[in-house]
Amino acid sequence: MLTTNDVAKCEAWFDDHGLPYFVESGHDAIQRALAPRVVGLWAAFAAVPAVLVTVLLLNLDTGAGPAVAAGLLMAAAVVLARAVRMFRVGRIGRWALAHAWENRSLIGPLATRALPFLLLFITFLFINTEVWQVSSALPRPLLWVCVGIFAALAVAFLAPSFRSEIERVGAEIEGEQLAATCVGTPVASAAREILAEPHLASEVAGIRLPPLQRRNLMLMLFIAQAIQMLSLALIVFGFFVLFGSVAIRPSVIEAWVGSPPHYTGPFHLVSDELFSVAIFLSAFAGLYFTVQAVIDQNYRREFFTRIQDDLQRAIGVRKVYVALRAHLATDHPA
């Protein structure tokens, strides 16, 4: 069996592969961070700047709606910053970004299937007066709240598919499959030793991922998928900014929204109204791409086939890691 030093190498492997929750110390730290007392403390901490921003904007006569929306965004920003640090989203994100880059060829087929119909449909919305009126009337904080709502809906569509895929892959990792998934990892030799002992092999086969570690895998999948969906949404955003700059003249914008277009910055290239409409429609397009990714069987098969090896390897290494820690604890009791 491996030594304590080898277990440390295994934990470093988890960190390098976007799996910080698989390390026992990291798992315990996150469990403590999710305790109700700690969550309540951070909720109160986030409420302070939110209230300050809301009161400040109310005193500046910006209106109750924009002031409250800005306060909520401030609270969300504080909570998000804390969550990114505590839940080590950066480490997971680095792995997901590398994976998305390696599998960037998946974007092309999805785009060619989804973009033509989407652009045909959404271009009519783009030249619709009501869409410009609604988007330009939204204060910038509320616009980003709408984008957040679209993102939350996308997550709701993706979660069931990711959950079922993780459960399916986890159930397959036992026997010879366990040794195969651990090849090239710090626990490769330990996996072969475990297979040589029938009682150890049966024990390891019964190890299941706890909820927090399943969420680690789901977060990996979400980020990898989000990078691809964001890429497609940015394509739509760029198209509408370019098309709007050429085809939608300032006089038309004034006729639609009831006032001359406003510009932020010295160059007056993209009006605030055009930016708001392009952001709103590209966020909607991102939701559409997400739904298309869920129902498009060809894309789902290609996406999960390419990421399945990573999921299997993560689950297999984690099973051996748990067995090794139990073995070391038995040989060297505290």
C-alpha cells in the first residue's frame, strides 16, 4: 500500500484536476463553512454594504427600484466573492477552462445546428420596438438581474442531466474498471493491489461519493458547459452589436425609445440602448443554447463521451484514496 507521502501526492492530483472537495481536509472545511451559524454570519455581513448602497442611491434620488436592485447586486457580489474563495471555484474553473478549450470543436456542430434558426427568430425581436423599449428602460442593475434569471433557468435545465450522468458513471467504477481508470495517477499501483485482495475490492466497490463531492463534479460540468454556452452567447452579442451599429440609425432609436441614444465613453460607437438590447437578447440566446444542448442527443453524446473518462478517473481515484486513508489509519492509529 502507499505511504502518507503518496496520499499527499493523490491530494495534489485532486487539486490539479479541479477536485478540491475530494481532499478530506478541503471537504471538512467546506462542511464547516456550510454550517447554519456561518451562513447566517455571512448573510448579515453581505447585508451591510447592500443597505449602504441602497440608502446612498435613495439619497441621490435614483428611484426605489434601481436603488434596491443595486443593493441586491452588491449583496450578491459579496456572497459570490466569498463563495468563489471558500468553494475554490478558481481551481475547478481552471480545469474546466482547459477542458472546454480541448473540446472547443464541440461548439461548431452545436452552433451550426442552433444558430441559423435562432438568428432568424431573434433578429425579428431585435428590430421590434417593444424589445428596445423594455431593454432600454431597464436600469443597468436590473438588466443584469434579468441575465442572472436566464442563467438560473439554464442551470435548472442542466442539473438533472448532470446528476444522472454522475450517478451512472459512479456505479460502473469497480473491478477491472477501477484499475483502468487509475492508470497514470498516483494510486495506480494501489488500485492493482486492491484488486488482488477480494475483500478489499468488495469494500472499495461499495464506496459512494458523498453529496458534497457529487456537487464538485457537477460544478466541473456546469463550468465546462457554461464556457461553451457563453462562447455562443458572445457570438450572438457581437453579431447584434455589429448589425445594430450598421442598420439601426440614431434617429430610429430615438423614434423607438422616445429619446436620443445615450453613449458611454468618448467614441460614441455603441449606444447604451443598443448595448442593453444586445445583452438581453444574447442572454436569451444562451438559455436557448442550453436547452438545445439538453435535447440535442448528438451533442449530449459527444459532450459526455469526452468528459466521461475524466469523471470515471476522478471517482476511481477517490475510491482508492478513501481506502488508502482507512488503511493508513488502521496501521498508524492516532
